[in-house]
Amino acid sequence: MEGDFGNPQVPEMSREAMAARLQTMGYFLPGENVNLPSSASTNNAKLSTSAELSGTAAALKRLQRFYGLEQTGAPDRPTLAILEMPGCGNPDPIGPEELGAGSVGWPISDLTYSIGQMGGIVPFGVMRGIIEAACKVWSDASALTFRETMSQGHLRFSFGADEHGDGFPFDGEHIGNGGLVLAHAFRPDFPDPNLAGEVHFDSDERWSSDTICPPSRKDLLTVAIHEIGHALGLRHVGDTDSVMFRGYQGVRRKLASTDQTSIRSLYP
């Protein structure tokens, strides 16, 4: 359900951190001024003029619209809960993309995948099982088939830390307000064809490959299912029931009905 974020205890977030987070999540338009509303605007409800909607206030309103929150343009508690939620590093869609326009999948439904650098994070055999299980979640709901290959597959999985060669550096282990990006992936239509289909996990995170994931760790299968969705062409959605919701909400290993509809629209 959209906008159902309860009343979380959210730590304070600096203006600089908020602007940086909004930028990472894709909420600033090209050339838009990156600055926050005044303290008076921050504490009041609705912003309406073009001046008030410049910069970060406008970005906040876009985020609030996407997640089904009241569009105040102010960093209220539900909005901060979204900004502080660890999860995927891919940007949220805005504009026509927010409505699903332009989603592009692979031109074929019989896909291959390959597993690369593990960095000692997860044993190779265990990772093979996780990726196979994550792919099956998507193939069970669509016409997709997946086959592992020892050469370069359509989908390519690896671990990396910090700046790991794709121009989108990771930010370290999730502790408090830091390390909010767990993984990211590149859609089939990514402008750099060498990156299309890549799925990268942050090796600094505390991952779990166990059937029961400890609360102190992130469930690798859950994150793999989400990132494979991107590598197949799906975007983030604001529905908290969906595996394509950006934020990590604990173990989630089954598709919602909306996920099934979305993947079938690309691979009927």
C-alpha cells in the first residue's frame, strides 16, 4: 500500500545530507537549484509558489507524490523515513516514467546470467543457489527462462565496494544514517551497453544467505530479487507491498500481484 509508513522514529538529517540523498534518488531536475526551503517553510504545511517550489522543496514534493505522502514540500517525519531507509541505489522514476512509461525489457525472454567477483563475501556455490532462486521468482510469473553461463550473460552479478568501476560508488555498511545503498542494477536500455544487465551488491554490507535472516543483516535473496527486477527493465514503485519498492523492509521473497502484472507486461 502506498504511503503507509506508520510513525517511525527518524533521526535528524542535515540539510546537506538531505539534498545529497534526494539527488541520489533522482528527484532533482537537470539544472535545478539544490537548496532547502527556509526553516519557516520547513515547519509549515503547503508550499505553492514557484519560488517556494524551487530546489529541494520541489524535489521533496516529487518524492512525496511518488510515495503517496502529503505533498507539503517539507521534510516531515514520513518523508524523512523514506529518505533514511536503506535500499536500492537506482533512482526513483519521475515524470512520465513514474507512470511506467518507457519501460524496456530485453528483446528475448530466454536469458543467461553469469556470476563474477564474490570477494569472499558469499561462497560461490551459495551465491549460485541464491541467484537461481531469485531468477525463478521472476520466471514463475512470466515467460522468462534463465540459464547460467560461464561466459558473459545478459545478467551479470558481482560484489564491489566504494568506487567499483561503474561510476556509481557504494557508500559502505548501513549504520545509522550512513551506508544507505545496498545494491544497484542497470536496466537493459541503460545508455552504456557494457553496463546493461549488471547487478552489483555492496560488499561492505552485512549480508545473510540463511533461510532465516538475522535482524542485524540484509537478506541477500530479497535484494537479489529486487535488483533482478531492474536488470529485466522494471523501475521502482511507491507500493510498499511490491518487491520493486526501493527501501529494504526485511525479508521479501515473493512477488506482489502488481509485480506479476509488471513483469508480464514486458515478457508476456
